[in-house]
Amino acid sequence: MDYFFYTLINLVLFLLAQVVVNYFKEKGKNLATKEDIAGITKKVEEVKKVFFDESIKLKNELDLLSNFKLSFFNVEKKVLMKFSKNYQVWIRMISYDSLTVNQIFDNTEVDKYLKKIDKAFNVISNSKTDLNMFIENSRIITLSDELMVEANNAFRVQTHKYLRLIKDNNNKYSLTGDGEAIQLERNVIYNEHHQAMKSGSKAVIKIFHSFREECRKHLRESMNHAIGLDSKNG
């Protein structure tokens, strides 16, 4: 904003000089009379008024632009934070939290957990749509895509399979009543799922750390742009 006012001041000084020069050229005089001074004063006041009006207009336009940039920054921040939060909730639900289902022997409760997973998936899908719409950063978009794909491959498919096996195990117990054999089978199901969660988490954690750092970088740059630091530094 200081740059624009500095430019305007220089422009005013230039215009004032032109006013004086042109006035004397028209009068053909080298000395100012009272009439000359009155005429010059009038023209100077006219130029000052134009300068004042234009400076107010420019200030209002700059304030509006600044407010818009800050508003958009807040939208970006909210979208990124929402995606990050919802993603972590979804990941936790389809990974290590799912291990607790091993203690559920009622298939009605298992089905409730499946519905919770599906609901969390819908929430993160909506957050991903918002991210794609409002975030103009190809690196963040790419990383968020990778997070969704990796989570689906490493956790979501595996967890749905695990829950189906738990339900089958519950049904066998209700039919046979052979608790020992059913428990042994259940332990195998649990251990395989636990190992799959450990293997899948490494890739997801690595991508998520990269995603988080890229978001921080983007928000710093976006804030600097909103408050005008990028133009001053440039």
C-alpha cells in the first residue's frame, strides 16, 4: 500500500510543476502577480482534491482486496484442517480401533461399527471434495490423493474383510458352541489383521507427514500473500 501512495505523491508533485509551468506559458510572464497567485492556488487546490479523492478510493480498494485475501486464507486454513482432522478420525477407525472388534461377539454391534466406518468415509470424501475445490496447490492435491488411495488399499479393504471374518466366527460360535476352537480361529484372524495394520501404517504415516508439511508451507505463503509480505520481500 505504501508503494501506491509514494507513487501518487510523486505524481502530484509532477502535476503541480506542470500546472505552474503551463500557467506562466499561457500568461507569458516571468513574475507572479496577485491574479497569477490566485489562479495557481486554485489549480493547486483542484489537484489536491483529485489526489485526496483518488487516494481514498485507492485505500478502500486496497482494504477490500486485503480483506478478500485474508478471507480466502481463512477458508484454505479451515479446509486443510478439516481434511486433516477427518482423515485421522477415519484412519484410526479403519486401522487400530478396528482391532477392538475382536472382543465383540454380537454381530449387531459389528454391523454398527461397519456403519460408523462408512459414515466416516463419507465425511472424509466430502472433505476431499472441498480440498480439491478450494486449494490451488498441485502438491497438496497429489498427496491427498495418495493418502486416500493408500488408506483404502492398506486399511479399508482389509478391515472390511476382517469384520466379515469376525461375523462368521460369531456365527460359528452360536451354531457349534465350541468356544475353544472358535477362539483359536479368532486369534488367527486378529493376528493377521494386526500384522496388516502394522504393515500398512508405515506408508500412510510417511505420506501424511509430507502432506502436513506441505500444508504448513502453503498456509505460510498464503498468509504472507494476504498481508502483503510476499510483494515487499520481492
